[in-house]
Amino acid sequence: MNLAKQHLDIGLYTNNKDAMLEFWQQEIGLPFDHLGKLGGGIHQHRHFLGDGPTGPILKINHARGTLENNRPSGIRVLYIAQRDLSEPVEKADPDGNKVRLVPHGFLGITDTAIELHVRNRNQFDDHYGRALSLPSEETEKGTAFRCGRTLLFATEDPTILPTGDHVAKGYRYLTAQIYSANKEHAHILKEGGLEGMAPNTLGTTVRYSFVRDLDGNWMELSQRASLTGSLD
């Protein structure tokens, strides 16, 4: 992918705003970026995972209406590298989303990493390596794919069920900031990816779409004017 930002963002949904914000801001120590109103009673509380606006973002999407407690997505663990740690620390937020704080360089992680649970490892490798054209590298956790400075790990579990709607409790989607939503979306579908949502434009801010892997996991393709200079 032709990346406009060298990181993947991660989005979750919750009905538990106050406890979630306290955990991520106070216990994990993430700086708050800004609040975005997505419509439909959903407010997005954006937090920096590192490097400020040019780094990865955690999107805490608080829904006014009751969210479905659907089966979890394949996105299971968020890794965050921290320079002051000597060994990994495992935590879970009030909704049960797992976060692992790790020493800088642990498993090759210098910023963030995402662990996905997948039904078929070969299928995962084909989608992220071929359809998304992400480079691979060998780590102590096996083959990982690199999207800029974000690593993607996979744990094979043939018993899991495909992800359904991305608007449900828990970690639900990843976001790649790219230069052309239209081109990337068309390429991924041509290479066998699944469509989640056709490209749309939000005012003069962003053109975006969603694609899905064969386990149903959602990835947003986001062409932000502030990063690309254009929505053409």
C-alpha cells in the first residue's frame, strides 16, 4: 500500500466511556488528541499511541445506543512499545480489550503491533502479504507483516468464527492512512479481499472505505486531506 502515514490506527467501540477514558488516559498514559462526531450517536475520542499526530492513533468510539455484544473480531491484542520497560506488562481495559506494554524492540516492536486470531494462517499470509502488499519479516513470534512501523502478528485458531459488523463492542477495525482510497480499495478487491464499505467522502476532510480479510476483519482505508493534500 502507498502509505500516507507509517502506522496503523486501531478502533474500538464501547458503551463504557468514563471508565475506558480513565483506563487509557491514566493507567496506560495516552495523550488525548481530539473528539470527533461520527453521527448516529457515536463520538470518537482519539488518543495518541506515540509520535503525536503523525503516529498511531487509538480511536475510542463511544456509542450512545446499546452496542451488540457480538463475537469478538480477530483483533485480539494491542502491543505498545515503551522505552522505560524491562519486561512485558499485560493489562486489559474495563471492556476486556487486551493491551500489552513491551520494552522497545521486543519482538521487533518499536512503536505498536497488532495480534490477530485467524482461522487459517496461509489465508492470512496471502491476504496481508499479497492483496495488501505488505512486506513480511521473521520474529520470535513467527512471520509478521509490517505496515509502516506497525507489525501484524497472527495466531491460528481454526475454531473462531468470522467477524460480523464492525460496530460492536471491543477492538473492531484497523485504519491505514493511504494516498488514494479509490485505488487501494479497487486493488484489494481485485486481489481477493472482501468489501466492507465502498469509498465515501466526508466533507473536505477524508475519503474512506472499508475492506475485509477472509476472516471478516475490517480495515479502513483513509485518505485524509491533512496528510495527502487532496481527496482526488
